[in-house]
Amino acid sequence: MGDVTVNVNNESKKKRSQLHDVWRRFRKSPIAMTGLCVVVFMVLVALFADVIAPSDGRNPGYDIHNLGNRFQAPNAEHIMGTDEFGRDIFARVVHGSRVSLLVGFIVVTFSMTLGVIVGAIAGFFGKVAENILMRFIDVLLSIPPILLAISIAAAMRPGMMSIVLAVGIGALPLYARVMRASVLTVKEQEFIEAAYSIGASKFRIIRKHVLPNCIAPIIVQATMGLAYAILWAAALSFLGIGIQPPTPEWGAMLSEGRMYIRDHWHMVMFPGMAIAIMIFALNMMGDGLRDAFDPRLKK
Amino acid sequence: MSDILLKIEDLTVHYITDDGTVHAVNDLNLSLNKGETLGLVGETGAGKTTTALSIMGLVPNPPGKVINGEVEFEGEKLFEKSEAELRQVRGNKISMIFQDPMTSLNPIMTVRDQIAEVVLLHENLTAKEAKEKADEMLLKVGIRADRAKEFPHQFSGGMRQRVVIAIALACNPVLLIADEPTTALDVTIQAQVLELMKELKKEFNTAMVMITHDLGIVAEICDNVAIMYAGSVVEQAGKEELFTNPKHPYTIGLFNSIPDIDSDDSVLKPIKGLMPDPTNLPTGCPFHPRCDLAMPQCSEILPKRTEISENHYVKCLLFDGGG
């Protein structure tokens, strides 16, 4: 038999949604794709933390104290060394990605949901509703996040909840403002008037016509917001008002290592790098998404 | 008369802004019979679109405000209906085609879903049945069914306007308001879209208000014509009557502004001057500063609507009291 010719039917047009176009443009940017790969890698690490760095007594676990083994510099057995209790720093960084990503996702979900609702109502209805909601947002913006976090942590027990509330409330105004701005643009467009003219109710118009058309800037904001949330969560844990030891959290690990930084650099080096790489990757991805969503760059 | 579908009486709509009150529509009177096509002709800013939006009850408020007047549709006064009752009318009994098909479709919904939406809103069908109805409508406006799942940006301007027409006619409305439906299209496509509208109008027996500034379109598809100037109808007549026997100086001016292929005039006779500023309309007849036949009293008295022959109304002092 000779070669089999594969007849590709070029005439059948592929369905092309807006998201498909966005993905096509996103793929073309090497920086954005690098960011995406790193983020995906981090998420996989977090998901399979127990497989990558198991803690079963035989292996050097992230939570097993081994005082005879403390302050080891990176070596073959502990590639990132050990900390002051002899715990394996590699295992702790791996497990720390779980905490960081989880906090990040919860914070983003929390602030995005509230922010989108507030921004959509303010932008769509305007007038009194807008004034009340946006002034409230302005008040939130006027409180320094650290101060807010300290008061929330003081009022309740420091931990996941206090971080989510503190960072989430701090990030809420960003989403509300982005959402309000894009609702204001979208609601003036003719297809919204057309939707009124076919008898759709206001609620339906918001849900089916306004919100889906405002989603692009929110997705970009959420990607950047994830970086913001992870960074702030680490900062609060570093200050001791966030995730508490012995839970492996990158910020908290930095805080512990701070005391030994002169003699044992590896204790701050690796969690610090984990934070930096994660934030960097998310920002690269966010930039790429923003460009991909920008129709003016359409080719 | 029982076959009157739409009756607008003394409609006055103002836009109240910080820079003054815009007198968009002033004492406008119109009527339309079932199945009939009325051409609403006027320059940009004459209040054509505001009139259309008033019929739909969609004048943006604020700044728009209906000061006075009634819109009677199928014998019911639209301004007395509640918002929920109006929603039952919109898209179902009265539907509207917008000027620019590039912006009047939702960019992130497939065309099938957009047609199905209006069907779902007004007819008691399941989602699946609505989609079938949508495909059926697409076929009617000449779009292949396999393109139903595509998005508006994959269609050309003329195709999009076909989709818009499909949406407007999906619930078999009694009245279709077309707001310059072909202005944004190429001339060749214009003819196709007009032809399509004419056919579908006949098929569905829909009355139509065709808003345009193109007298050629009026000649093509309208039965009656209303000429608008500065927010009111200055002349209304049957198409034949208006084209052969225009009375109002503004209407005559409009016809003089069209090049005539038979006569070899090298210079057109445009109407001198510009549309008056709608925040500051002249006293008396709003057209008198531009009118060649203006009399002294034209700047003082606002002419009334006069019927000079059957179904031929003029708003001009030259004919006031004459009919």
C-alpha cells in the first residue's frame, strides 16, 4: 500500500467563540505561556503534595520533628536543607503551595463575587444605589490593608478565616471598580437597547447581556488578584497574624527562618523563591491575558 | 375606524439636560393602519428615533421625558401600561430593527440563541423548540442553518441585519419599527435587505414604520409618508400624493435636493440654512427662517395640522384654514 492521504476538510468552518480567539492570541505570547506553565506546575505540585513529599515517618516529612537533623544545608537527602526542628524544607515548600494557593483562590472567589455584584449594581442602576455602594467602596479603600488585617486578626483567632477576610476586603474595591467601569461601557451599547426592545427584564439583561460582556476585565483582574492575595497572605503570616505555625506556609516559613538568616540562608531562600516565582508567573499570565482579551490586538 | 393600529396624538418629548431642554418631539401626530407601511422621513436630529423609542416606551429617562400626548396601540394607551405589561408588548407585538447591525447584536451569544431568546420570552416553548424556531427564522431570512451556531462577528453587515430582522419577526409582531435599517449597509446589500423586509412584511402581514432619510427607500416600500421637521410631522400623505403633489415648502425643498437623472441641472437646489437648534427652536413655524415662502406671521403663529385633501395633512400657514 502506498501512502494514505489524509483529506483535511478545510471548508468546514470551526466554531469560533470569543474565548477560542482569546486562547489563540494567548498561545502566541511566549511570556504568557511561560507564566501559565509555571502556574499549572504549581497547581499540580499542590494537588500531588502527598505524593511528591510524603510524610510517613520513613521519609523526612514536613511536620516530623527530628532535632538531630536540624539546620542541615541543602544536600542529597534534603535538597533544600532542613529547618530548626529538622523538618525537610523541600517538603514544607511543597505542602506550603497548598496553603498559599488555597488562600489565594478563596480570597479571589470571595472578593470577586462581592466586587462583581457591587460593581454591577452600582454601574447598572446608577443614581442612589451607585452613590451608596461606591462611597462604601471608597471607605474600604481608605483603610490600610495591614491595619485592617491586624484588627481582624485581633478580633478573631488568626488563621485562614482572618486572612481571607482581611485580604478579601482589601481586594474587593478593585473588582468593584473594574466591574462598574465595564458595566458602564457595556450598558450604553446598542445591543442592550435591543434587548430592552424585545421585552427582556432588567434582571435578565444584567444576567444574560451585561455580565457576560464584562467578564474579560474581571478574569484579568482575578489573575492579578490571585498574585496579590498570595503575596498579602504571605505578608500577614510573616507578621504572625495569618496562618500559624506549624502549618507550612511560605510567609510563616520566612518568618521562622528570619532569625537564623546569618547562618542558615536556605531557610528563607527557598520559601522566598517560591513566593517570588509564583507571583511572577501569575503576573506574566495576567499580562498575557489582558493582551489576549484586547480586541485591538486582533490579527 | 377599527383598522387603526397605531395612533400618536400630540406627542411631546423633551430631553432635559444641564445645557437646556432639547425639544426632540413637539406635538407630533401620526396614525397607521394595520398592515400598512409608513415612511418617517426627516433630517438627522428631526426626532425620528425619539418618536420610535416613545412608541416602544423606551425613551431613556433621565434625561428624556414624555411631556404630553398619547400613544394608542390596538386601542390601548401605552403610556398607561406598567413596565411588566410593556415588556409583554415589546418584541412580541411591536418590535424594532436598529440602525447599525454591527452593534445591535450581543457579540458573545450565538445568533441562534439570540433569536431563541425573544421566542422564549414571549412564547410558551421549551428551549429546544425555541431553538428550532430560531433555525426556521434564519432560513426565512436566507441564512443556512449550519451557521446558526456562529457568533455575530463571523457574519457580514448584511447578514447581521438579516439576523436582526429574524429576531424582530420571530414572534410575528403586529408592528415593526425599522430605524434606518439600511443606512449602515452597502448599496447592493441595502436593496437585498429591503427586498427581504418587503417579502416578510407581506408574509407576516406586519405593519411597519420605516424611519429613513432616503426618499428612494420610501418610494420603494412605503404606502404613506410622514415628513418630519424639528420634532413634528409637517406633512403626511399617501406616497403617490406626496411624490406628485407635495405641499409643504420643506417637502418641496427635500425633493429639490435630490438629483434628477432626466433634467441636466448642474446645480442642485439645497434648502438654505441648517436645522434649528432643538434647545432653542424659532418661534412660530420652526421652518420659517429657511422657508422661501415665509410670510410675516410665520414667525408668530404655530401652524395647525390641516387636512387639505383626503388623507393629506400639512402643517403650514399657507394652507391653514384653506382645507
